[in-house]
Amino acid sequence: MFYRVMSQSSQTSLLEEVSQWNADTCQEQMETVLPKLLCLYSEENSFMKIKVLKVLTNHFLPHIPLSDVEPKLFSKVLPGVREIVDDFIEELTSQGAELSSQNIELKTLLRNILQALVSIVECLGACIRQVISGDNALYLEAMHSLPFSVLHILKSTFQHCKNSEAVYGCKLQRVADLLQAVFKETYSLQKLFLEMIDRVVINPESSQQDVTDLIAVIHGVLEICTVIANMDHALQANTWKFVVKQSMKHRVYIEAQLNHRDIVKGLCDDLVFNFNACLQRSEQIQQSTNQQTTMTEQRIFTRTVKLCRFFANTLIHFIKEFKEYLGTCCKDLYDLYLQLHSKMPPSVTAPSMADAHMQELRGSVLVCAHPLLSELIGCLRFAEVVLSETRADISQECYLPHCLLLMGVMDMLPSQTEDVLEIWCSGSEDTEKPPRHGLFKAVFTALGACHVELALPVLLPGVMRNGNPLAYISLYEYVCTHLCAFITSLPAKHFGKLECCLLEAVLGTDVMSALLAVDSWCFLARYGSAELCAHHVNILTGLVERCPEQTWRGSCLFLLLRRLLFFMAPDHQAEFLVRLPPGEPASLPVWQHLSVRALASALQESATSELLTASTQQCWNSVSSPQQRSDLNTALSCLLHLCQDADLSPEDLEKSSLLPLVSQLWEITVATQVVAVHSVGQRACLLLALCAVLIQSLEDNIIIQIVNFLELLMSMKPAVCLKLAALDFLGTLGNKVIPPEHQSKVLNKLPALFSSMLADSHWMVHHRALQAFTQFAEETSHEFVVPLCLGTEEIKSQVVRYLNKETVSAQSTESQVQYLKQEQLVLEEWHTQSSVPVNVHQRAPSPSVEAPAKRARMEDTNADSESVQLALTQVLGEVECGLDRLSRLLQQRVPPDWLDERLQNLEAKILRLRASERFSCSQ
């Protein structure tokens, strides 16, 4: 025991003695004393080791040549320094929360540890200053232990300072002065360290170990970048400058081994973090009412924006230099683009901010989007990430940024090489890699996903024309414009892929994507040759002839064919009329969706005449033969479109016997059938629409018949489509002057009809009722009817608000967005359930020249089948209609003598029918 005390005493005396030596004495005694100090360093406790370390670095290090400093000193003391710092940090972390004014011993211990950390950092700083004191080039092999020890301590001390609030809590002020000293010395140490590494030389003669060490140092500094994020703007910027500068300075030797992914991801994360900080600061500035606080926040906002600009520029610079190594970084860069654009207008999730702040962020951050895409557009991996068929990783907030990114890619592709164009347009079905869309399909899919933005709508900058101010356009118009512009630059070899994608979109479940495909296809028809347009029309005609018209796919195909017919050359239209003659009954299912106005003037008259004759004749055939009623709706649809398109003269109407046909159709239209049978209800809708077009030519008895029909129909709670068709007709009655002798049968019934429609709970019926009533009120010469239609004060106030164009108090934008997001989820679920893959690459089998064989007659007819029910309902409807007509005739005249016998015969037939075996079996 005495020996140990004497030993400790002698060791302390040695340190005190050495600390008093001058430089000459230290140099003279170094060979003798240095081993003793190193031995003392290896045996003593942490605090004594720090004292030894201070003596070594301050008194002996300056006298050790740089070539000997690693084996003689650094390798022996610096690993121990790392262990000391780790122990100190662990002690501070575990004991910091227990710090209190009563526990004087713990407070003293913790403050001593922090002071010891300051001393350690100062000693390391002295080591670096000695290394860089000369003008000679530095080599890592000459100081191998120093950079890694410094990196370890920098990371540990910065991390502790960053976590100080969590470690010490409310007791932080008791050690704040020393923590500040630790941070200040660490800050200075890092500055010296970066200066030292900047002087390190790597050349062809350098060993592989030197290269490996330099890469490890750069990666170590990269870890520090993560730690110091949000601690100090200047510190953060300078550290990142070092990482990028060293990566480029020695790229010839280290680029293949450099961790490019971590560097890019770190820059992206720090850019997003500071970008979000700017948004929060901007929001706080808007909400602040204190001028001094506002000025302070504004200064912080400006500094943070500058830091964002630094990160954006640094990222672009790094990407340009290491573009060929960025395959693993594409997902991070893609996510960066989405995150930045999802927080800025026109994104619906963008926070509120002042226009000046928004423009500042656009000019500092979003301006990097174009150069970013310019560097990445030729990267296959980036195309795979953007065009991936799975969008599970994209949130709803990022649908719009994803769509805008595709628009940016399309704008750049015309100036790229054919290889790059092939990457984006071809798509891939490689089983070993995630499948990806072609660009065209990705655009249609992206637009369909932007349900919220299309519904609000979101506005984007359009194109400046003729020096006029820049106009803002809807997202749909923006995408359509960019897609059509891209089509104009597309090489011919890619037209096949374009046509396939257009057809798939037209046949898809999403309405907006289908409309975009239709608009783009029409642009292609106008931009391309007349032969191309004719070729497309021929293909589509073959499709629509085999497509059920009542499906969403059929409706989009018919819309496309209708529009393309306008763009055909006259000679091609003549060929089309030969292939699809308007006068043939078999052509009516297609012609009911086409417009004769699309034809050249020389072809219109004959096509109109043929179509009018064929449609009318088909209707008469259906009226006279119940077995042909299935074709009646098609013929009626043709007549309706023809009357809407062509300006038919009274002579045309008389010649075609259209008006007698309308009268006859109303005779066989029974309200109970209309409500019960879908096809009959459809026929009633078409008939009402046709009468609305022919209102001026209708006879009074037909109008009376229609009004009576509507009065009965409304009492049966008809479907919405029937109500809308009824309103179309009622709105046009304002153009008709009703003679006095018939006013009681027509005008007196209108108030009840309009009142019930105006009070309807369905929003579409209610709105259409307001439109129809307004149309009727503005045009009718029977003004006394108008106030009678406004049955209640509530209805009257609604009409007044509609006439004054007063809007109902709307939801907030946030509520609308939330509602539309929920609506989108429902629609996506429906799309998933109703989607049927359409393989447009596979040719449809050629139709057989020989007609298919007739279906064999079934011995046992299913009485409950839909076709049998429809036939029975139609026949019974005709019987009921005949009885109604007979009743009206008997009211007008005395019945003849033979009528009673005929009625008895009819009654006997009905009784025999009810007593028949088939009827009994069905009971």
C-alpha cells in the first residue's frame, strides 16, 4: 500500500515536473520520459490519463517528426481516448436525469466529466494543429489513428449536445455553460479536421490502404452530417461541402467504392427537413401578431431558404458528377420530387403561406426539378421506379406530383436519343424484374389517380399566347396539352404502342382516362394523315359492331367514332357510307351514336333521308309486330339523334310519317310497364326526348296524352332517368302555345308536375327541375301558370336563389378534399372489381362468312326468364292500352249493339287462359 501511494506520488511529481519543462528540455528528455508517460497513460484512471494526454500533446508532440508520430504516439494513446469519451458519454447519459441542486457530489462529477471532454477535444485539436503546421503534403498512413479517433469523438460529442435536452431535462441550465464549451471546442475541432483531410494527398503511388482509409473518412464525415442536422446551418453546410468536395477531388481513385446512395439520401433528407422547416416558419409568420417576433422568424426563414438552395444545388452538382453510379439512388430522388411538390401549390395538401414565401421557395428549391430530371431521364433504373406498375408506395398526396413528373419527362424526351425514348415508351414485362408501364399507359393511370385534383379543380400554368398574360388551366387540359405535344414529336415506330395504350384507356374503367384517350386520339387523327384517320375509323367500326352499346366501354367507343367521323376526308366518308349504309336496319345500332353533320355537305342529304326512312320504318315494324320490339329503342335513338342534328323541314316530317309514329308510340306506352320493365322505361325516355325536340310540330292531342302520362307516371315513383326525361320535355312546353280549349288539360296539370320535381330529394332531379322550370318560365306565353308551380315558400326561395345565381354555403377546401379522398377509395375499389383485362395486342378472330347456326328450340321454356317476362309484359301492356282506348271511345259515343258480344268473347278467352294447364302450374 505504501509503495502504491509512493508510486502515485512520484507519478504526480513527474507530471508536475514535466509540465514545467521548456521546449529544449522536453526535446532532450523525450527518449527517456516519453516511455514512462506512455506507461503511466496505460495504467491510470480516465482523469489521470487526460492529464497525461495534455502533457504529451503540449510538450512532446511538437518534437516528434511527422513520419514517427503514428507509431510513437498516436497509435498508443488515441484508441484509449475513444474509450474514455465513450465512458464519459455513457456516464453523462445515465446520470444526467438525476442532476439536482441537493446532489452536490453528482453535480460536481458531471461537470468534471464535461470539463474533461473539453480537455480531450482541445488535445485532439493540438494534435491536428501539429500535423498541419508544416507545408508538406499529408498522407493518411503517417497519421492513421488520428482521423478515425477524431471522427469518433466528433460524432459522440455532437450527438450528446444534440440530445442534451432529453438527457438533462429541466436541469439543463446547471451544466449549460460546459455543454456550450464542449460544442464550441468540437466545432473548432471539426473545422481543423476538415482542413487537415483537405490536405491529404492521394496519387497513383498511394497504397490501397490509403484509398480505403480516405473512403472511410468520407463516410465517417457523412455520418456526422446526419448527427448535426438542425444544429447549426453553417456547420451543416460546411460539412456537406467537405463530403462532396472530397468525393469529386479524389473521384478517380474512390468513385467505385464510394457510398453514393448514402450521400444522395443524406442530401435529400436534409433538403426535405429544411424545406419543411421553411413551410412551418412561413405558417408561423402568417399567424404571428408581434412585429418583433415576425422579423425574427423572417430572418430565420430566409436563412433556412438559403440552406435549402445550398442542398438543392449540391445535390444537382453531385448527381452530374456521379450520374453513372446513381442506380441505387433513383428511388430516393423520385421520393424527393414527390415530397417537395406535394407540399407546394397546386397540391391540395400544400400548407397556407404568403405569396412572397411561395415564390422564394419555388426559386430556391423547386427550380431544381428540371435539372434533376435532365440528369435522370436517361437512367433505366429511374424509369423503372417512375413507371412501376405498383403504386402501393405512393400516398394520395403524391398522385399529382407523380403526374407532373410524367409531364416533365414527356417535355424532355423529344430532345433525347432514341435509346432513351425506347426506355420510357416500351415498358417491360421481364419476369425477373418488377414490371413497368410504358409512358403512355403511365400517363393515363396517373391522371385517373388524380380524382381529387380533377374534381376541385386544381389549376396549373398554361401556355402564353400572343403576348397575353399567362392563363391557368385545369389539370385535365394541362395533361392533354402536354400529351398531344409529345405525340407530335413521336417517331413512327412508337405509334403502335401509342395506339394500343389509347385503345386500352378507351376501354378502361376510369372515365377521365378514357376521355383523355378520346381527346388525344382525335388530335392524332387531325395531326396525322387522312388515311390514318380512315384506318382508325375502320378498326373502331369493327369494334363497335361487336361491342354492347349499354356498357361504359361501348359508350366511349361510340363517342370516339362519332368524333373521328368529323375528321375524315369526303372520299373516305363516302367509303364509310358504303360499308355502313344508313338505310340498312343492321347499321342503325351504330348510326344511333353518329352525327350526319359530320358528313360532307354532298353526303348529308342522302344520308339523312336514308337514315330517317330506315329508322321510321323500323319503328313502324316494331309497333305492328311485338316480336320486333327489341329493335324499337335503337330506331328511336336514331330518330332522336337525327332530329337533334339535322334541320328537318315540315315536309320531311310529313313525308317520313314521323308525327303519326310518335302518336302511335304513345298509344302503346303504358305507365305501369314503363316503371316495371327497364327496356320500356328506356323507350319512354327516348320518346320524351324526341317529343321535346319536335315540340313545335306536335299536335295538341299528343301533348295532352303526354301530360296525362307524366301525371300518372309521377304517382308511381319512377326512376331518376325517367324524371330527368320528363323534365326535358316539360322545359320545352314554354315554346308551345296551348289553345284555350285545351289549357285545362295541359296547363292546369303543370304546377303539380313542376312542384313535385322541384321538391324532389335527389340532387340531380332537383337541379334539372330548376333548369327546366326556368326555361319554361322564360319562354311561355301563359304567365299565369308560373307562380302556380311554386307551391311552397321554400320552393319559391330556391328558385329565386337559382335565378340570382346564389351559391349555397360551400364546404371548406379541407372538407372537400377529405370527402373526395374517401370517394376516390370507393372508386378505386370499384375499378378493381370491374376491371377486365383488355388485350389489344391480340387480334380478334375474323368473322365467319357463313352465318352461325340457329339455336335449337328448347322443349321446356323457362317461364321465369327475363325474355319471357318482357314479352308477357309487353303483350299485357298492349291489351291494357287497348282497353284504355276503348274506354275513352265509349265515353265519347254510344256503344254499338255488337260490342257486348265481343266483350263476352274476350272475357271467355281470359277465363280459358287462366284455367289453362300452364297458368295453373305457375301458381
